[in-house]
Amino acid sequence: MIKEFKEFIARGNVIDLAVGVIIGSAFTAIVKSLTDNLINPLIGIFLGKIDLSNLKVSIGDATFKYGAFLNSIINFFIVAIVVFILVKIINKVVNNKPADEEVEETPAASEQYLEEIRDLLKEQAKK
């Protein structure tokens, strides 16, 4: 069972997935910092508030923190845009590989002989 587990973990897809998750979580932290420290203050200037995350509405004992929700939406859109751009770039790089020059294939000698024989047989059949 341990051997099977080692084989499973050593597969390329599992390692790629692990790397993707780690990079994704690090990227999320960067985007959260960007949103909290740069974008929200900029939006806050226009709304007259300095920190969007503190926006909330209280109804009775319930508090709705819609500012934190707005932060999450902004984070999502930033991540979505960056992922979209990365996918576009990767697709462009992968799909625009320089195509090998098309080389005209010359038929093998045996194929040429067979074609000549076929043509000769056609000519004899016409006579």
C-alpha cells in the first residue's frame, strides 16, 4: 500500500496540481493585498470612505458586512482577469509555434514504378 501511495504521489499530474494550489494561494494573498491596500483606498476616495471593508448595515442584532463582500468580489475579478490573460498568452504561445516548412513528399521509387505500370496498363487498355 505504501508503494502504491508513492507511485500515486510521484505522478506528474499530482505534483502539478500541488504546485498549482501553492502558487494559487500565494497569488491570492498578493491580490488580496492589492485590493486592500491600493484599490479599496482609491475606490474609498470616490465614495468618501477610506476603508470599504468596514462598510456594514445593522438590522436588529444582525450585522451585514457588505464592504467585506465587495472586497471579495474585487479580489475575484482581479484573479479572473489575470487568469484569463495568462490563458490567452499560453494559448497564443502554444498555438503559434513556427510550423515546419512543408516539404513536398516525393513518392518512393516503388510507388513511382507502380504509377508508371498503371499508366502503361491504361494506355494498353485503350488500344
